[in-house]
Amino acid sequence: MIEVKDLTFSYGKDKQALHGLNFSVGDGEIFGFLGPNGSGKSTTQKILTGILKEHDGMVSLFGKELREVPDQEFFQKIGVLFEFPYLYANLSALDNLRYFSSFYPKEQLRDALEVLDELEFKKDFLRKPVSSYSKGMRQRVSMARALISSPKLLFLDEPTSGLDPAGAVLFRRIIEKERQKGTTVFVTTHNMLDADLLCDRVAFISDGNIVALDTPENLKEQNSSRSIAVHYLYQGRREEQTLDAQSLKSGFPFPFDELISIHSQEPTLEDIFIQYAGRRLS
């Protein structure tokens, strides 16, 4: 679905944003592109969506080199959720969706009301102007705009930004539902929880370079200390010990009266990002 080789891009002579990126995204995959602000992730997405041009290297989508893709055909196959919602503030949610729907063939359009209902948009605001919406409501309309055309390739930039925990769970469920339909999803984010729960594979980008690329599970396993935290009671006191997992093969090396809990101490994706990039995500 997406093939990128030796991708570079510069904002002028003295500001190179991307330094020879190489990655691919398969059909029906949810691929996470993770990094802090200024790392190059939004620049990469803008190149993949045809917004930024004059890059060097090879970028192929739908089996065609990006420079060769006819604009109309290309844009009718993709859906995009921008980090900062691009909506007409004086129009309502429905009027915005009707306007953006006019750029697509009727046969590939979904019903606007059904999409908004799936996103749990407040019905009282359907015909009120976007300027009266909260950030979470605007995010829902922006997601509806991305989904309205039944895209084969979905680009999501910080999809759960501005949402409360329940809204974030809803969006993750909808993204997974899109994948089950066969949609390929490219997610740019610095939210490691979203990446861990959603993505088949993730790429870490820092200062315009991909510093790691693998499944979340493999990254955590490869960087795990393989230690176990044991909480227990002994002689009326609560105790805790951290042990190497292999040492438990022969039993617990300490006396106890009652085990309270046993937990593996796995690194988070953010812990792993810091190891590879030497910096935090925020």
C-alpha cells in the first residue's frame, strides 16, 4: 500500500527535515508513526498525502509512484484527519460533510448522519455552526470527514487529541473497525497508549530519522529487563521484591506467608522511545 525509500525533504537550504526514510505499510495494516513535535512525522504525512511536494527519494502509494498519481484519483482513495481540524466554522457539521462529500463519487459515499451517529456526535448540534462546538466535537466532525468517502487508505494525525477517555476508546474502536473492512491506516502521534493498543507495527522517528521499527510487542520484549515484582505478606508485614524472571523456575527464593500480587515489569513504548532517541515525546 505504501512504499518509501530514501525519502528526504528540506524546508530551504539549511533545514533538512527528513534524512533518508525507509519503510513500507501493508494492505489492511495499522501503522504507527511516532515521535515528538518537530521530529518529522507531520512532514512525512504531508508528503504521503500529496500536500508537500519536491521531496527526494521514492514514495509509492497504491502501487504507483506518488509523482505519477493523478490528483483526483489519488485524493478520492484517501481520507485524512488533520491534527488541527480543518472545518468551516460558520457551517454546521452536516453542511461541512455535505460540502466535502461533493468532491467524491456518490457511489463511495457513506451517509453523513450514520457516520456522525457512530462517532456519538451530539444530535442537538447537528445544525449548529462549528464555531459553537467543543474541541472534542470538532474532532468527531473531522473524523467523519475522513470516513465519509469510504477511503482505502486513512491518514490520522493525533486522532484522539481533544477527546476524553471514553471518546478515545470510541475512536480506537472505530479505527479497528475500519481495518477490519480492509482499510489501511497510517497514524501519526506522540500518544504511546494509542500506538500500543492500535498498531500492528510502529516506527519511531527522531530528528528526521527512523530509529526503530517493529511491532509494539517485539519492541517491548527486546528491551525488557525480564524482571518480576512480587508483593507478599511475611510475619504480618507487607514486603516487595524484584526478581529476574528466570530465577522463579526453582520457586520463590524467600519465605512468605501469603502472595498478594505478581507483575512483570515491562517497559512502556515511551520508555523504549527514550532508549532509542535519547529524548522524551513531549
